[in-house]
Amino acid sequence: MTTWDFRSFLRALVATLLSLTIVWLITAASDEGPLAVAIRAGRTLPLAPLAGSVGAALALGTSRVRGETLALEALGRSPAEAMVAAVIGAALPSIVIAMLLAAGPTVNVTAFYPRAPRDNAFVVRNGAFESASLGVRIDSNGELEFASSSAARGNGEDLPRGARGAAAAATALAGIALPLVAARASAYRSLLDRFMRKRRRNLSVAIVGMTSLATLVAFQAAAAGFAPAMLAVLPPSLLLAWSLVAMRFSR
């Protein structure tokens, strides 16, 4: 790895973390009630691959960096080789998040499986009133607790089989594929004219949008019980395979 590659890696990593932080702040500001930190963070994690694509685009899309990649191309280095470090930096947060999701129930995954809200109801359990929908528990002394029910919901209760593994795999695959697509749209070859560059950018935006929509629909179908959770892994897998083939032939 050259010094330029290391700087590109850091630019992409910092831009991705900043994008993810902004999303988390917006989510935290709009969330209701005294939710646990794990639940608030869990609602942000599905957007980590999109933050990675923003990070890769920002790291390679500025005029100065484009001029540097063109200079490297003149020295015999292809744009595909020049964008590898940026893609790794942009994908790293998503890969770490995927590992945390797969490691255990500490990280909430309910945000990956959105459902229509149900009517709130209380049931008597262990001498106390509990509501799974509200995530609260009222004991015999009238004390209100939030931790137990909300933690149970976040740790896999009422989720489809293989929910955590599917969320981790989809996050890792999309976390690599989306930055790769964004990087290819930013680090273009010098022989491409303006029309071809615009066409590539528009195609990349369309592909990212369709993949994200297909993944979201797959997660919703799994949450409703109409499809297995692993169906959500298919769209980012296909996108990653297509991106790697396109990158291979663009060398």
C-alpha cells in the first residue's frame, strides 16, 4: 500500500464514520421515549452500507482526487487499482457492524425487520403487568421498568428464524458492494467522455437504489413471515458479484 492509498483509505473511513454518526444523531433526535442505547444504535445499523457508499464517493469524487487518479493512470495504474484502498476504508465499518451483529444478542436487530405496529396490551406475568409492545413492566408496587421487555424484544423475540445471521450477512455484503459501486462511478477512466461518465454515475445510483429497495422488501417479507430471512442476502450478493466482475474487466 502506497502513501496515497493510505490517505485514500483514511479519507473513506472518516467520511463513512461521519455519515454514520450524522444518521445516528438524526435517529436519536427523532426517537421517542427512554430507549436504550443499543436500540437506538440498532435503528441506525441498517444504513451503514449506504454510509459506506457516501464515504467512498466523497473520498474519490473530489476534483483533486480525480486529478490524482488520472495522474496515476498515466503512470500505468488502473482506476480499479487506485480505488481499492478507498473501498476497504468505506467498507470497514459495515464489516465491523456485521461481526457485532453475528457475535450475539448485545446489538439490536429489530430495525432490520420493520413491522406494522400492533395494539398495546398488558398481560399479568410473574405478579406484574407487562406490555411487549410498549416495552414496559409495572410491578406490584407500581414501579415502572423499561429495560427488561425492550431488551427482550431487541434480542431476538418475535423475529424470523436466522434473523441475526441474515442481518449480519446482508450488512457485510452490502457494505462491500455499495462502496464498490460508488467508487467505480467516481474513479473513472480518462478515456471516458462526459456522456459516458454521467451515464455511469446514473447507472450506479439506479443500481444502488434498486438493491437497497430489494433488500428492504426482503427484510419486510421475512418480518411478515412470507419469506425466509436469508432472502435479504440475495440482492447484495448479486450486486457484489456483478461489481467484482465489472471491476475485473475494467483493469
